[in-house]
Amino acid sequence: MLAELSRTKLLLLLCGAFFSAPTLAADRAEMIDFFLEFEEVEEYATESIDKLRDELIASDKKITLRNFPEHFGALFEDYRDALIDANREAYAVYSDEEIKQLYDFYRSDFGTWYLQEVEAFGPRVRELMQDASKTLQAGVAERRRNIRK
């Protein structure tokens, strides 16, 4: 009876390990997708390639929106996908437990509040960074003028 009980426990333990690993992986992937969606990674990547495409078209009269696919094929879409994949793969620095804790935090009342507040924080930081960038550009322009004198 004891040997039978031990085999049963061992079988349950092995089955649990076998079946929980893919579940954990699926849960991890879903949680990372949640983070990527919140971070608007796909939108950012799309905006990035659209901007690069538009700049390229503006810089060369032989390249138009119409002939762009002919010249560049899927190069820009591949870049977009690589940006998204790089963001997804970056989460490898976190353990499964850390990913779960982070996900649970964001799903909590305080985490939900934080996510809403950070949406307002990001644009404000970008605005302040643009102001600092303008100050830098003005300072560089002034010093370049002084160098030329």
C-alpha cells in the first residue's frame, strides 16, 4: 500500500510538472503581451517605421509611396516586427515569479491607478525633455556662432 501510494504521488507530481510548465509559459506570454499592450509597443513600432518611410520618401524624388514596396519590399515591416520582438524578449530578464508579481501589481487597484497616472506622466516627461532639447539646441547654435567669429 505504501509503495502504491508513493507511486501515485510520484505520478501526480510528474503530471503536475508536465502539465504546469506549458500553462506557466502560456501565462507568462499572456502577461508579457499585457505589458506590451500597455506600453503601446506595436503602435510605437508602427509609428517609427511610418516616420522612417516618410523621411526616406521626402529625401529622394525617385522613391514614392506608390513604388516604395517595389524598392523596399518587407524590409520596414520586418524592422517593425523586430522592434516588437526585441521588446518581448527583453522580459527574459525577469523570472516567472517576477513577471507574475508585476502583472498582479498592475491588475490590483493601486496598479490600475498607477497605470492611469503614468499615462499622464509620460507626455509630461516628453514635454519637459523637448524643452530641455530646445535649450540644448539653442545653446549649441549660439556656441557654434561664437566659434565661427
